[in-house]
Amino acid sequence: MIAVFQGRPVYLRDVARITDGPEEPANYVFMGFGPASKTDKTAMYEAVTISIAKKKGTNATHIAERAHKKIEALKGHLIPSGIEIMTTRNYGETAKEKSDELLKHMLIAALSVTVLIALALGWRESIVVAVAVPVTLALTILVTYLYSYTLNRVTLFALIFSIGILVDDAIVVVENIHRHFRLTRVDPETAIEAVDEVGNPTILATFAVIAALLPMAFVSGLMGPYMRPIPMGASAAMVISLLIAFIISPWLSFIVLKGEKPSGEGQEDESRIIGRFNKIYEKNLRGLLENRKKRLHFFVLVLILLFCALLLVPLKLATVKMLPFDNKSEFQIVIDMPEGASLEETSAVTREISDYLKRVPEVTNYQSYVGTASPFNFNGLVRHYYLRSGSNQADIQVNFVNKDERKAQSHDIARRIRPPIQEIAVRYGARAKIVEIPPGPPVLSTLVAEVYGPGFERQMEIAKEIKEIFATTKGVVDIDWYVEADQKKVIFDVDKEKAAYHGISTEAVSRSLSTALNGTVAGLAHVARDKEPVELFVRASLPERTGIDRLREFSLASASGSPISLAELVTVREGIEDKTIHRKNLKRVVYVVADVAGTEESPVYPILKMGKAIKKLKLPEGYELKQYSAVQPWLEDRYAMKWDGEWHITYEVFRDLGMAFAAVLVLIYVMVVGWFRSFTVPLVIMAPIPLSLIGILPGHAIMGAFFTATSMIGFIAGAGIVVRNSIILVDFIDLKVAEGIPLEEAVIQAGLIRFRPMLLTAAAVVVGSSVILFDPIFQGMAIALMAGEVASTFLSRTAVPVLYYMLKRRSPDSGTSLDGIQKN
């Protein structure tokens, strides 16, 4: 009983229809299966998704395994029969798969380098390297642990990357001990003498490589923490490998090489191929040293090769991108219907897209979330997908068969299915975007234009013009903006004087309308057969709240108790719903977002095109729309825009890597000046650094790979290795000149004798990097190291001796030496 009217009790059933049942649906979640599913199901099923996240510092693989065991244990009693449970996303399994694959690659790389040394020097010498590699890796893992890095994909890549360069010290030391044992005798004194001969240049060369790596640890932005383990881990590996090369390798070399018999010929054990190559090399090098015209022709040829390699970038044969596309086993389809669309309308377009996914061969299953957000990942967190809710929004999480069981990469699948899905969406007036999991740090979108300025309306107008430029640019897809379409709203203006006359407040009118439209919880009912209290939810029936006329018929109780129609108290008018205002760092911003696909896979090139078009925009305010890349506009008194998204990270990373490369050059120059006590010799030693581009850029073009941030890391690291080889060459020339050998002969001997350790060093880098050549993310680093090392090794073997010969012949005691400065 809720009241008494004219002496009679009024029960709730007299004024309301009471039902005990489910609430009106506010969202739908369905699960469907594709052709690649091992479960033979064709229908869509209602589903409930439970998402489990791990705590920081815990192992995702172990948590996933324990969760599966717990679910199996609960089946049959807490989980009743007939309820089917499927795992649709398991990042613990993915992490284990990737780490196991990388551990396998690391083992293959270590064994390959050992086999390389065995083939080049002999099985005894390979024992030394076989010991050096695991000891160095074990100590490097200890260092990464002390740095609080976990054993993840990036740190494992750092270890694989290190294998190719950490054996350099051991190779130089072992090869020189092997050569000295062949030349003279086998005893500890000879081993010490051999180590002493290459000791100082090896130390300098190792620190040159470290100097090339460490500045990369200071890359800022989102990519900083992502790539920092590579320079930190590789630098630690280089220091440890140097200690092992001077402590363990000489001792072990003496033990395993005791059986060597001195022959008096240091190079007699060379293969016929290297022997013939050395004869050709010696003949050509003598010709270059003796003939100025030949030297000129040689350097002109090298410059032409370098120019042709650099020309590949503007010709787009070698394209620049932040990170390449990864081959994931999932992506997401984000659907936006016009504002005001009903849940059923959104469900209809979602269902039709789902029916299309049933015919995509690589799809195992998919989950549709209509009116609610799907369980989000890191990418969804940055893109604010967890905030998606409302009758006009839907997500579809699509899962593919394992990458080993399909030929197409996930990006190729996304490109293939985008047109049919967007065709379906257009028929319903919806916008459908295919969102791939990014290989690196997530961003709001691949292309993001942020519009700033003093007036919100003008910001939207400018953003609309930019959106049209996006639409007319080739290769730009999934164009959208963070501005809702005009949505009609109905405003009830309360006649306060009339309402007060009847004893009804404005708040009472608002509360009554809210209860009728949205409902309210009036209390809880404790029902014996239910485990939990049941909400008493009060709401007008659907027919009664459909349409403005029906709402106007609502009655409210006046102060006297008599009903009064809502129509007598309010005036109804129509308006437009206010737009959502977004802010970034407290500055009002309007976003225009898009993706790239088709002919333009990198955002760099569309942005360069669109930047020119945006520059031509004529603002009524009488000034040009200024474009920013790295920072927001300082003030909001003028209209301006900023490029964000993947471009911002690309700009930031390549800028920081460029600064790191400049720091590398300065550090290496200072160290080499300190050692050789000359300002010009370091220029000779560093001259081959750009020559590695002769191999790197064509290598990317031939492989059809993007020149990425990891490619730049490989180029910078390769610069250290190039300098290392040059230092060993120049130091050997000085050593022979000090022994009284003529300069020309010393230059030729350096090229002949030091070629084998240089070749072995390059081969070790190539072999060590080959295991990551087909990894989607680190392929660029592998190509840069492999192709760069091959090109620079063969070119620097000629360029450095010739340049050093020209320098020393012209001014053997030039005033550019530090000794000369001190004497003066």
C-alpha cells in the first residue's frame, strides 16, 4: 500500500505494472566463429566477457596458466554444465611464444658464430669463442636484472643484437694469438705479446662501439623506455666481452692451441679464396697508392655509389617509417553510428559485418560489443576505447589463426577486408575503422591533426577543411574527427510562476521526467529465493515515453493533491546538443584522425603532401595556419595545428637518434684524438661511416623493408663497428712504421694481415643478425647491420689505407698532431 485516497487504500499494483524480469537491454555482447575455428559453429551466441589483468612485475604466462587451471577446477559445480568457456585473448601465451622463439634464435646465433670461427680459424679457436659467448651473455643478463629490466622481447633482442658484436674482441685476440703462434713459437710469452699488440686498439675500438651505443639510451618520449634496453644491454655486453677477451680468452687460447706448430708464415693457413682475393687486393691497392689519377677515380666511384644509395629515399624505393607493421593475431573493428541511433540499428550493422567476418578464411572467432566497450588493451587505453558506451557505438574484436598457420600477415588481412566492411557500414550511415595493434608505443591514431585557436566554432570549421584534405589524399583511410554530428535536443522550459502556484518545484518536474525516461532505483526487495536483494526500478513504460506528445501528457501531483498535466507547466522548444570539448594540456583542441593503407603505408609521405595543401588554406583572419610537429602552440590567440599520432613519435625518435648520432661522432672523435694524438687521423678513421649507407639503403629497397627506428639503431651501432675496424687498421700501420717498414708497405700489410679479423668481425655481425632478419619489428636493424657491415668492410679496407697513406705522405709530422702543439 502506498497511499489512502478517499478512505480507500491505494496499492502499488493500482498505479503501476509490476514485472519480475530482466532490465531493458542497454548493450549486447555476442560471440561468433570463423572458418579457421576448430569449433564447428555457425551461429552467434550471447556471451559474457571476463577480463583479467596482471599486477606489475608478475609473469603474464604463469598467471594465464593458473587462471586456466582454476577455470577447469570450477567446472561442474560453480560453473554449471552447458556453459561453454573459451579464451579469446591470451597475452601470456603470446609473450611465452615470442620469448621462446627469441631464445631459440639467440641459441642459433651463438652456435652459428661458433661454427663460423671454427670454419675460418679452426675448431680449437672456436672453443674460445664458444666459451666467451655464453659467459658474456650470462653476465649481461645479470646486468639487465640489476637494471630492473625484465626478460622481455626487447631485452632478448638486445642480447641477440649483442652476439654479433660481443665476439669481436675475442676474434681479434684469438686470431692474433693464432697468427703469432704460427709465426714464432707456442708459449705464454708469445700469447702475451700477441695480446699486447692488439690490446690498446681493441680497448679503444670497444669503447668506440660503446660510445656509438650509449647515446641512444637518452631517446625521449614514448619510444625511450621501449628501446633503452638495447643500448644499455649491448654496452654492458661489450664491456664484459672486453674483460673476457683479455682475461679468459688468452689463457684458454694458450691451452687449446698448444698443438699448433710454428711455420714461420702467418698467413699460410688462409683459404685459397682469401689468398686469391688478397693478391687482387694487393695489386689494386699498390696501383691506388702509386697513381693519383686512380685514387681520384676510386673516390669518385665511391661518392657516386653513396649518392645513388641516398637517392633511393626521395625516389621512395627505401621508405621511412617509425616501426613496420607487426604480424599480430588480432585486430579491432570500431563502429560509430550517427548520434541518436538506436541500439537495434547499431546491432544490425554490427551483425552484418560479423556475417562478413564468417567468410574470412583466417578468422577463428570474433566478439561483438554493441553499446558497450570491449575489454581494452594498451592501445585501447591510449585511444580511450574504455570510454566507449552508448547506443550508437560498437566494437568487434577479431581473432585470427596463429601466424604459423596462415600465409597472409595481419596488416595484409586488414587491407583486404577494409573495403567490404566500409561498404557495409556506408549502407547504414555508419563509420567503421579497422584498428591494428601497433608494433610500438600506442597512439591516438596513425595520423592526427590537432586544431587549436581562440574560438571553438572556428576550430571546428578549420578542422572540417583539414578533414576534407585528408579525404582527398591518396592512401589516407578511416578518416574521422572528434566532433559529433548535430543532434536535436528537446528543452522543457518550466513556467516557474505557474508551477509555484500549484506547489510544484522545477526540481520536481526535472526529477519526474528523469524517472520517466531513464528510471530510478526506488529501493531494494528481499526475496527469499534470490541470493541477493532485487532492485525496485521505477520507469515509465516504453509506449508512454516514446515521443514528446506522450511526455507532455504526464501528470504531477499539485500541493492540493490534484493531478496537473505537464503540458500546463512547460513550454517545449528544440535546440542542438552541445558538442563535446576536448582539451590537451588544458588547451582546447579539435582532433582529426585517420590511418594509412594502400600505396602509402608510412604516415611521413601523406603528411608531407597534406602539409603543403594545409599551407594553402586561406584563413579569413588573414594569416597562414601554422603547423607544429613536436610541441603545442605556445598561445591560443591564433589558429594553428599540430601533427600528432605516429608522426609525432617518428619525428621525436628520428630527431633524438639524429642527436644521438651527432653525439656518437663527437665522442668517437674525442677518443680517437686522445689516442692517436692527432686532429686529422680521426677524420680518416671515421670517413667510412657514411659508406655503410651504400649497403643499408639498397638492402632495405631490395628486401622491400621500411627504414625504421630500428634501422637507425643498426646504422648508429654499425658506425661503432666501422670505426673499430678502422682503428685496428690504422694502429697496425703505425706499428709497422715504428718497426721501420716503409709507409706504403705498412699500409699494404695492414690491409692484408688485418683483413681476416675484419672479415670475421663482419661475418659474425652478419651471422648474428641473420636470425632476426625476418622479424617484423627488428628486420630493419638486421638489414642495417648486415648490409652496412658488408659494404663498409670491403670499402673501408681500401678507403682507410689510401686516405691514411695520403695524409701521412703529405705531412708525416704535421702540426695537426697534439705532440706538435705541445712542442710549439
